[in-house]
Amino acid sequence: MAVAGTLNHRRSGLSRLFEAYGQEFVVLGAIVALFVIVGAVNPRFLGDNNLINIFSGNAYIAVAAIGMSLVIITGHIDVSVGSLIGVLATIAGTLAVQGYPVWVAWTVPVLVGVAINTFVGALVAYARIPSIVVTLGMLSILKGGLISVTGGTWITDMPPEFFIAQKRLFGIPAPVYFMVILTMLMAFWMHYASLGRAIYAVGGNPEAARASGLYPERVCVLAFAMHGFFAGIAALLFATQLQVIQSTVPPNLELTVITASVIGGVSILGGTGTVIGSTLAAILFACISSALVFLNVSAYWLRAVLGLLILATVLADMTRRRRHRAAGRL
Amino acid sequence: MSRYLLRHEAILAVLLALALAVLAMQSDRFFTVENLLNQGRLMAEVGLVALAMTFVIVSAGIDLSVGSILGLVAILLGVFWQKLGMPLPLAMVLGIVVGGLAGLVNGIIITRFRVPPLIATLATLALYRGLAEGISQARSVRGYPEWFFVLGQGEVLGVPTQLWIFLVCAVAAAVVLGMSTFGRATYATGANIVAARFSGIPVDRTILLIYTASGLIAGLAAIIFVSRVSTTRSDMGTGLELDVITAVVLGGTSIFGGRGTIIGTLLGLILMQALKNGLALAGVKGDGTIVVIGLILIATIIISNLVRRDTDG
Amino acid sequence: MSALIELSGISKSFANVRVLQDISFDVRAGEVHALVGENGAGKSTLIKIMGGVHRADAGEMRVDGEAANFTSPRAAATKGIAVVHQELLLFPDLSVAENIFMGHALRAKWGGLDWPQMRERARALLDRLQSQHIDVDARVGALSVANRQRVEIARALSQDARVLIMDEPTASLVEEDVQQLLSIVRMLREKGVGIVYVSHKLPEIFALADRVTVLRDGARVGTAAIGELDERKLVSMMVGRPIDQLFPKRDTSIGAPLLELRKLGFGGVVRDVSLTLRAGEILGIAGLIGSGRTETALTIFGITPATSGEILVDGKAVSIHSPQQARDLGIAYVPEDRGLQGLVRPQSIQENVSLTVLKTLAKGGLIDHRKEERLARESIAKFGIRARGPRQIVKQLSGGNQQKVVLAKWLATEPRILIMDEPTRGIDVGAKSEIHALMSALAARGLGILMISSELPEVLGMSDRVLVMKNGTLVAEFDRADATAEAVGAAMTLANASGEAA
């Protein structure tokens, strides 16, 4: 065992960086490889317009995945985020159509998202119901509630200043700024704030966290509340990227968001992962979808290819992790 | 353990009785033989998959891919029969076999590569649905022969065919889970997989079998589904996994594994279906019932948690 | 010298069960005060009250002479009281430095966490503990148990602990690490830290403690300076009765070979292990953790099937690739980690006992529940398991009774070869001698027992022959007559000294 310690000591900074951020590098590598290969086959893939579309059209998934990562790192899961985003987007659109000031239409959904998920977090932390059960219930409630209230109609005629996702700064669409800035802020917060570290601590070992003077229940509620905030932002980006909002739940959105977190290196068992990884993974998915179009693959095969890639990444990750564990036991 | 389960099932039974009473008062069309049998018909597909899901969750796993397997098998049924010109009975059998293979693949990913079931089946959920979409190219298959509809639209002795199939499967599942060595291996695996392995339980084989059975039964449900709605589409069974898991968890099966019963799952299923139907009859629109189911799910777990905490002190 | 912490008249109940009654206890600066007692005597509750996890119902606690009433572990920590938990409450995925400062992280001027300073101070703290080899950036999950423990001690020191409470710190350490830990404890004592030392291992207590307090059934039996006690006296204070024979080993007639290993190997962990186990024999295997003793057992039992060499049962070569095969050959394995590997704790005694013999209890795949219950009742009677009945949940039983359930479930398979890995770890003195008597009786009935143990007295007291393992292979063999603590200990530690130098 002393030997393992010495080995650790001698390792170079680079290999340490790779060990700590292995999955992020894998995803980044996959993105780069995709650009090189697809770009070679069809140069239009690398065109400004396409790249901007890829990034801005999927930024809301990356933003939602930030919150999902927080929840998963804390050791929980949320399968209701897709429904929540659907509900919040509808609220935003409805407020805008009914003539409320734009800032109301922007802030109310975010606040509602925080409120709903704070409640969910409290059920998980204090009523001790497994998060998958609570959020499964919330999924039904939000989805059913949304459709029975709105009937799934289209919302149109929002005032032009409402469409925040269509605004540009220096030629780059606003969603890209949201994605990049929020990711960096959160990455920073999770590294340098004691509450950010508490999220890792509670997810890694709740008992030890309690013995260290942290309050696992409060940290859990905080993670869910922040997740609600990010779901709110994601809903705004989602609601304002097109001229219309369909007041239903975007199909399979929760799975895309969870998958982005997990592929980005967030361990489903809690305690590890970063939001940089989840954002990279969200970008990777968007690139894959777009690449298939440029490679002339029928859109109907899109999901199969995506599924296969997810599976391949998961298997590669498990193998890498097992090696890592074996090394730890040395 | 058994005492906890009894308590949970008792709470559920009381809830069910209450719901039935309220629903019967709301509408006189609810408590008719015709309506009840029809509800049984509608429940059969979710019910079949929930039986296998009970094993999956008791073994501390989860299978999110069942809806996608259902869609894939439905599409393949049409392709085998119409495009490849197979006899329909052969296409049905082959379809179910493919369902079993899809489940086996889940099992292999979980046991060989040690991928957590949630992640493994999340990935195959996308993969299997993708295959269904890719193979079908969004074209539906219709025009099945008349005899085929016996399965999904016919009756045997006045009871819907698929309800018979479901009942037979339910009894078999209850016996296997509650009384057989395989059932005991499932509980032990779910409660402590390491101790089960050290006790000479073939853990990996048990898990493989459970996921394969889950795939097989999703395939069977697909055939019944196609027979009931007379057509094949690639989006069939979307969201099925959530209905199924809700029914199983509502029935008292611990999401962490190690405990749960088929009786509980049956109660959960009936409660869900009764609510859907009763609320529809009472004029609540289809999606409103989903809200009630979500509320009931959360409420049941809270109540049973409270009761447990009181008695365990 | 005045007391750093002083408790008087402390009482505590849980759900109307009195766990502690009128306990007085104190720790002075620069002393090691041992706290001993059987499991359930109330030691951990007392520790938790001092550490701020629980609050006493009655009584008074003074820190530096001032009344104190901790509402949380953090409140205790700010008063300089830190606990090194038995289960090592650490975060496996986080770095060593972060583990040390979790909950009281250092901040930079701008308000964020000051990582460079935390790493630097973590380095200094570990160096103070003679742990230069631990990398502050390493993941704690990748460290050995002994190193994790040092991280936890460093954690306590980082909060300027003046009272350090150590809950069975050597329970999962091997002899060599134990010696290093003891020297760290002595060093801390020298610096004026007051240490509460909880342990089941009497030799350590005599080697280390200045005073000893004995608890029994929630009451204090007495406090004495170590010089006033000897081992026999201490045990009788703990148990409440004198134990006449610590190791009731009977002489048995040793029969034909049951199990033979010929150059058995698994990966690099088990190398060329050859041994013969005979009927009626207790064969002890001593060695450090990682020396390959548990790994050898796992290979025999088919958990990690052999990659080279031969296993012979009754002189016939067999291949064992799964525990099922091992069981069918008459091999049973009572594993090292009772809670994880031995028992399905949320299930009943009945379900646990029958788990190994489900097939023989079943007809056509269905379990005969009456037969199953009869088996459980017989086991409870035969092994003296103290339980309400066959349907009692296993996790409600004491450690000793849980171990008896593990034994019962494996003896239900009617094995002829019994491998016991740490058969009495974490079990109190009374239950220990019951298990030893049982082993002796089983050997007398003709079973061959392969016993792996970290406790030298147990190995010496129970074995007919003693084998010593090192680096995955056997390095020494002693007959019962020649197996002295010095000889066996030397074989283990000498072997290790050369390994450590590498």
C-alpha cells in the first residue's frame, strides 16, 4: 500500500489532470474527431451557420444538464425535468401573450421552477422518498396537468422583445452565452465554494458529511432548488428559440438531459462529475445529430446511432473506471 | 419484511376500496361487467410488463427499455410478415424472440460490463427505439388477417383473450417470486448481491434471466398491442416504462430492491387503471388522470413511510 | 493535572431503553484513557455524546472546567474534541487534502476556498504523522485502510483537537500497521493530546493505556490505572464472570487429507500455494492483509477461480469456478466481511440459513416452507443463537449472533471443509469463546478447518498447525508446539520488512 502512495506522488501533473478529468477529455476528443471526420466528408458541416445552429439550438439541453448534474452528484435523479421545462415554457409564453412585461414573463418561470423543485427536494430529503419515485410522480403531475390545462395548443403572438434566445451579441446567439457563462460560473462555484464542495461530499458519503458538520438534507434541497433554476433558464431558451411554443412536454427531453450528465462523467452513484463534462456531452449529442444530416443518414436512423454511441461511451467509461479501481487496489 | 409488505398492501387495498367506492358513486357506468372487462383488456399490456418489472426491481435493477422493446417488436412483426413474407405465426414467435434477445443484451451489459441498470437501459431505450424508427422509416403496417385480432380484440368464455393471458402469467409470476428458489434468489440478489454470490446463488444467471424475461414479455405485450389496435407504428409503447414502474412501486416494491410482491403489483395496477377509467367516466380529461396517478404514487409512499417509521420506532 | 473533558452522571435512553446510566469519565491532557467493554456495553453511545452526535438525557459535561452541551459534531470540534470513527467517515472520491478540511475548509481573502494553502497544510499535518508517503492529491478511495486512518487522524489534528477519541482504530489493521498507529498515538500523547482509546484488543490496551474504564450493560464497572490490572482481571470486569479458558481447543485425532492445494495461483496475488488440510485438523493461516490469505480462500471457494495449479478434494483433482461448485464439493466459506459477504441483513434468520441449501429444501423448484422453518429452528437451538425466533430480521442481532447465523447457514450444507476468515472479528469476548468452542467441536467431528485470522493469540490458541503467508505465497509452517507468538510474529513481520523496503 505504501507503494501505491509513492507512485501517486511521482505521477506527472498531466496524468493527474487526465485522471481527474478523464471523461471530459474523452468527450472533448469525440467532439474533435467528429469535426475532423465529418468536416472532411462534407465541409459545409464546419460552416459558421451550422456550427452556430448546433450550439445555440441545443444550449437549453446543456443548461438543463448543469442542474441535472448537481442533482445526480448529490446522489439523486430527476426524471421529471422534461415535463418541468414544458410547463415553465408554457408559463413564460402565456404570460408574454397576456401582456405582462417581458421581465415578468422571464422571471416567473424561473421562480416557479425553483419553487417546484425545492418542494421535490424537500420530499426527497425530509420525507425520505427515493428521488426516482418522487420525480416519477412529478412527471405524471406536470405532464398531465399541462395537457389538461392547455389542451396542447400552440402559443403564438408573443411580443418580439420576448424572444431572448434569438438575440445576438457580436453575431453569436444569446443561448451560447447562457450555456458558456453558466457552465463556467457553476464549474467555478463547485470548485471554490464550500457549498459546492458540500454537494460532492453529501453525494459521496452522506454519513461522513454529517459527521463533518454538513447538513445533507439542506444540501439536497439546495441541489434540487438550483436544478429548478437551471430548468427555468432552459425553459426560457427553449420557449423563445422559435416563434411558437407548443404547450406540451418535449418528448424524451429528460432522457437526453440525464444522458448528457452521465456521459459527461457524472457518476450515477453520486459524488463525482463536473458540469463542464455535461455541457461537453450535450454539445457532442448536438454535433452527432447534425453530423448525421450532413452525412446523408436518414433522420429515422438518428436515434439508433445516438443510442449506439451512448452505449459505446458507457461501456468505454465502465472499462476505464474498472482499470482505475484496479489501480487503486494495488 | 413480510410485515412491512402486508402493511403497505393493506394501505393500498384500503385506498383501492375507497377509490372504487367514490368512482362507483360518480358514475353508474363504472361498476358494469362490460366496463370492468374492457378495463382489464386495456390493462393487460402494462400489466404483463409490470409482472416482469417486479422481478427486475426486486433484484435491485430497473428496466427503462421495455417501452422501446415493445415498439421494436411491434415494428418487426409487421416487417417479418409483410416485407419478408413470413407466415404470421412465425413472425409473432420471432418477434417475441427478438424481444427476449433485446432483454438478454440488457442483462449482458449489466452483468458482464457492470453498468448500472439505470444507465444500461437508458442507453438501450434510445437504441431500441432508434432501431424501430430506422427500420420502419415511419411507415405503419396494416391489414393483418382477421384471426390475428382474437388476441387483442377477441374474447374467450366472455373474457378478453389478453386478460386470460395476463391472469395466467400473473399466477405464474406470483408462484415463482413468492415460492420458488428462483424467487428467493431474486430477493437475495436485490437485498445483498455480494452475500448472495458468496452463498452459492448464481447471481449473474439470475439477473440475465430476469432481463431476458422482461424483454420476452415486452415482446408478448407488443403482439397483443398490435392485435388490439390493428396497426403497427414505431412510436408504440413510448412512456410505457413510466406507467409500469409507477404501478410496481405503487404496489410496494422497494426501488432499492430486496422486497416486493406480485400481489402488490396487481393492486397497484388495478388502482391505476380504475382511476384512469373512473376519472374519464366522471368527465376528467385523459391527461387529468395522469395527475391523479402521480399524486397517488407520492402519497402512498409518504403514508407507508410514516407508518413504517411509527412502528419501527 | 486537570481534565480536558469531564463527564459526570451521564445517562441516556433510546426509545425507553436505558443505554447509559450514571456514567462518569474524564480525560486529562497527555494521557491515553482506554474505554473497554463488550459490544452493547454503551461505549459508542458515550463516544457519540462526547463527539456531539447525541445529547445526554441527564448529567453534566465539562470542557476545561466549563459546562458544555454539544448540539452538533461541529460544536464539539470547535471545543477541540474530534472523533476518529471506526468505519472511517471519509469521502472516497475526493482528494486527501479535501477530506482533511471538509466542513472547515480554509478560505482565501476573496472568500473562495484556498486550495494551495489546504494542500500545503495537509502536507504538513501528514508529515507530522510520519506519513510522508501519502499524496495530498490522491483520491482517498485509492488508499489502504491504514493510510485512510491517518487521513482521518490528520483531519482531527487540522481542527486543533485536544481530545482525540479513537473508536476501535486497529479493528481492520494488520499487525505492522497497528504498531505504527500505536507509535503515532504515543507521539500525540507526548504533545499533550488527551486520547480516548476504544478497543477489544487487550494487548494494545496494556501496551498503550495510562488508565482504563470498563463499561458493562450501560454502567461503569470501574476506572483503574493500568498498573493495577492484569489481563484476566480486566476480562472478568468486562464480562462480569471469570472466563476459565480463552481458547478451548480440544485434542483431536487427525485423519486423511481432505483438501490439497498444489502450486495454486491466481493472478499475481496468490502464487504457488501448496498445502494439505486433514480431517479433524484446524489449520491456521497467519499473515498481513494483502499477503494473499483471503485471496487464497476466495480462489479455493471459486469467487476468483484459480489461474494456475491444482485443487484436490479427497485426493481427486477438481475444478472450481463458482461458489456453487465449491459448495457441492463440501467446501464452506465463512467470509471476512459478515455484513457484506456473509448475510442478507434485511432478511430473516430463516431466509439466511436456507440460502445455501435452497435446492435441497425445494421440490420442483418450489421451496418447502415447513422444512425451511424446521432447519432454522434447529440452527437456533444448535448454535445457541439468541433470537426471538426464525423470522427475526438478522440485522437486529448482535455481532456474535450474526456470526452464528453465518456458521449455521454454511453448516447446513454439511461441509467437510470449512474455511473461516476472521471468525471472531468485532465480536465480544463472551461470544468469541463460544465460537471457538464450536470450532473445536466441529474439528472433533472430523471437519477440516482452514482458519484465517489477524489475531495472533487466536491463531496460536486454536490451530493444530500454523502457516504464514507473505506476498501471495506460504513462507513458514509451525506445529502447534513450536508456534509461539515470537516465532510466528517474526515470520510475518520479517517477511514484511523486506516488502516494505521496496
